Amino acid sequence: MHSAGGGKPYEGTAPTALTMVMSPQEGADEQVDWDAMRRAWGVDFPSDYIAFMGTYGAGGIDDALSVLAPETNTQPPDGPGFGSMTGETAIMRQIWESEGGPDGVVAGPNHVLAWGVSCGADILGWLTIDENPNKWPVIVWERHGWPHWKVYDCGMTEFLRRLFTKGFDECPLSDASLWGKLTPHFLHWREEQRRWESGIDPHTGEPNPCFGMEFD
């Protein structure tokens, strides 16, 4: 397995450590039915991700990275499927199928599960090769990196914390907007939607100049 950045598998303090870096103030409990998700996906989800969904929910970080919520419908969509766990997982698995997976990983494409997508079109997920989801490393398909696949020996919340604090040897994403970001801003998707509908750019707080305009 190619490992980038080293580190330990997920530790129980990781979600709390993340809140010290990124405020959950504009987050919201996603109210996920985890038993239903377990039945739908056939796996349990990592404890830190469950804690993230309960504290922050699904949403965007500085318009640079989206954290996805799970859905009970795991069938790939007919269209591109961007921006959903089901769709991004399908894309990730298709890339693995056509281009091959990360070096040294003896597993098939069904062992990836997406949890995020970056503004640089990277897909972030887990490598689900351990029976214990708390031991799943983060796997990233980095569109503009080489090799494209990289595996990080930490959980999802610890990955985000290290991204914000430059805790890796190099930026793990194609876009460096969040690399070393001292005050990353999380915005729940419902609040983002509310702001757009109010004519406000949700990420700047300024009036949206295109609000109310109709385009042919």
C-alpha cells in the first residue's frame, strides 16, 4: 500500500480535535438513520464520520471541499452523479476499474466508498478493506496528482485536521485552498441553500449580483 504522510489509524479524539480547528457553529445534525445505512451499504460507518454528521452534517468547507452524507439508495445514478455519496462512489469505482487502483493494494474497486469531493475534482473516500470501519484509511483520487491514488493512514476527521494544519508532507489535494487554512469555515448545505435563496452569496456574505436574473 502506498501511504502518504504516515500517522496512526483513527483515534477516538479525532472529531473533538477537528472542532478545535474548524468551528461547527454553522453545522447541523444530519439525523442519519445509521441502521438503514448499514443495511443499504452492507457496512458500518466509521465512528468519527458518524460524529461528524452529528456535529457538522453534510456541507461545504470554504467552497473548496464538500463532505457528503450517505443515502439509502446505493444504485449509481443514470447521469454523472456528481455531489452525492452514491454518485461519487460510482465514479471512484469506475476509475479504479478502468485505470487500476493504488499500488500495493490487493483489493477490487468495490472496496472504496466516497465521502467527499474537492473543487479540484478530487474524490476522497475510504479504503474499506478492514472489518473494523474505524481502521479504514482515507483514500484520495487526486486528479492533478501523480500517482493519482494516495492512501493516508488516518480517519476522515483526522485527515481534515491535518489538511488544515499542514500535517502531511505535502498538500493531499489538487487545489491548495484549504492547505494550512487556519480558520476553515464549514457551512451546512441547508444554510447554504437558504442564503442562495435569500440573494446572498453564502461564502462571502455579500449580495449575489445574479440573484433574480433569468437566463435563456
